[in-house]
Amino acid sequence: MRIIAGSLRSRTLEAPPGLTTRPTSDRLRETLFNVLAARIQGAAFLDLYAGSGAVGIEALSRGAARVEFVERAPKALKALRTNLVKLGIVGGFRIDSSSVAVALKHLGNGNERFDLFFLDPPWDKATEYAATLGLLGGSAAGLLADGALIIAEHRRKERLEDRYGSLQRTRLLEQGDAALSFYAAARSFVPDLD
């Protein structure tokens, strides 16, 4: 794995050993950040189920103001911390090692707002999609800045709902075995991302 673009371009990343964590491929990350290009500069980015941190670190490399990494698997946390140290990233991020549900609750108790959300739970835990998107479209919706965008990476064969509470799917991109579902709060207008 490597950083695709930005200040850390071409730097390599570590992945945790084993098959429990499935890092987002370079190609899919490139597609994702091509879509987000106009939104990433200065953004507050929430990387849920962060794994090795590849997506959040890519966001920092491309100019995100801050990234909150949420990951609780010990091997993935070790890889994430190793990547941050190896790349010399000393600020602009925070790591939360609690579950995603607990992290969303804690963040919601403050004045935290995020412009971009990325979630990529382990594919064998499919119920996490509905639970997390349901929270973001419901009790944790206060975390969404105006015009916020939520992106879920999932198996191409696994169809997510078009709507979770106040969240409405605005776009679906499929690439290989993976897909990216883009959601926005239904109350706000989101222009076509093409």
C-alpha cells in the first residue's frame, strides 16, 4: 500500500498481519479521492473502522485539516500508529480506540462536526453498516457539518439501503469486488458528484 497523492505521495504504508483487516486498495482510494477532490482541503474527516489508517492518512496527505481515526482491533491500531510515526505525522489527528458506536456517542457529546465520513467495517460484520449509518442518520446526525458526505465501502454484492434515517444515498460506485455508497443528509442539497 502507498499514499496516492498529496504531501506524502508514494510513501508506503504497513498493514496489520492476517486477514482480519482488509485495507482499501490503492485503486479504490484513488477513485474515492478523485470524487472528494473539491471537498478535502481543510475538511474534518472521520475515519471509522480505520484499520491501518490508509484512508485517513490519504486525507491528511491531500489537505484535510484534521482526521479522527476510530479503530479498536489491537493489530490494526498498532499498524495505524506505526504508519503515523513512520510518515512523521505528529498533528492534525486523534485516535479513538473504542467501538464505533461508543466513539460516535462521545463525539456527539461535544461540539464536534465533520465534513467527510468514511466507514469500512470488516466485511464479515455486515450488520455494522446498518448500525453505523443508522446512527449517523439518527441520534449521531449532530456530527454532520452542513453538506457533510458519508461514504461506505462495502462488498459489491452486498446492497446497502438507499436510506438510513435522514441519510439518502446520492451515488454508488462499483470497482472490482468493492463498492462505495455515498450518503448525504436528505435535508441538504448535494450536487451531483460527477
